[in-house]
Amino acid sequence: MPSIALSDSTNTLPQVLAVLGVLCVLLAFVLTEHTAHCNGHRPHRPLGQQPPNPPPQVINLTAARIQRRPILGGLINEYTQAA
């Protein structure tokens, strides 16, 4: 991504606002994905190590095949039972 210098006379306010708009969309996406991960999968100590929105059943991980699902391009990974 090219850098934007606000003092450069070739950059106009609409260009700066367009870049800020893209950054806001990306930030909203990251926060939405992270919130969904934290509320739907990640355990919470005050809830007895259960997520706020737990999956419908507990899976025996010793007898199941595991499938990894990357979140945010692999920064976070969720693991579920493979079908």
C-alpha cells in the first residue's frame, strides 16, 4: 500500500478519505471476526471455561479427527471435529 503524505500537493482530501474508509472497513471486519471467535469458541474463566455461545455438543477429541479453520488469515485458529 503506498504511503500518503498529507503535505504532498498531489494528494487530495478525497484520496485521504478513501484510504481512511478502507482502513475503517478492515478494522470493522477484524473486530467482527474476533468478537465472533471470542463469544462462540474461546473459553471464559467466569463461565467455568465455557464460551458465552457454546457449541451444541461436547466432542471427545481423543476419538475424533480434528479440522482446523483459520480466522483472520491464520492469526487465530479454531479446531472442530471433522465430518
